[in-house]
Amino acid sequence: MDAQAQVLAAAEARADALSNGRAADLIRLLHEEFRWTSHTGDSFGRDAYVARNTSGAVRWQSQELTDVSVTVVGDTAVLHAEAVDVIDRGDGSETFRMPVTQVWVRGAGGWRCLAGHAGPRRI
């Protein structure tokens, strides 16, 4: 499997971990220095991101990445895609569609997400 396919597989594993609330899998896939900026402009480190997305306050039902593009330069990759997220914040399912950018780095344990940004939300 080439590097682009490996990054896509890691990104899909991250989406699956989000959708199924698997904190341990998210931690394994996110770099220790991970940073995420949400579509609302909120910024999270790894621990806050994992807690927010697996604690039950926000229940992920699915995340699908479409129109994916992966550029690999050495041990760094940038993934651009459109994410279709289905979440429930306690008042029923809601679908979010938005562009996402993820930065992945390759280490001894494989590809891990170092940073990402989602948004703006498309209606």
C-alpha cells in the first residue's frame, strides 16, 4: 500500500473511531501535539478533543470523507476532503457537511494526525 493509501486508511480509521466513540483508538491515531480547529473556531488539544467527542455530550453517528485528496511529502501528508458528519447533541440527529484539512505525520507507529481544521459548514 502506498503512502497516500496509508494516510487515507488512517483517516478512515479516525472517522470510524469518532463514529463509535472509541477514545483509545482516537488517542492512538492522534499525535501527542495534536491540535484541531472546529467549524465554529474552537481549538482543542488531543485530550480535550477526545473527551469532547467520546464523553457522550456529542454522539457521533457517522463521518464520511468524500472528494479526498492526499499529498505526501516525505513523512508529512496533507489530506483535503469534504466531511459529512451525522451527530446528535441530545436533540436528534443533525448532518454537517464541510471541507476538512488534516495534517498527518509518519512515525515508527505509522501515520498519526497532527492537526486539522473543519469548516465552514455548508448548508
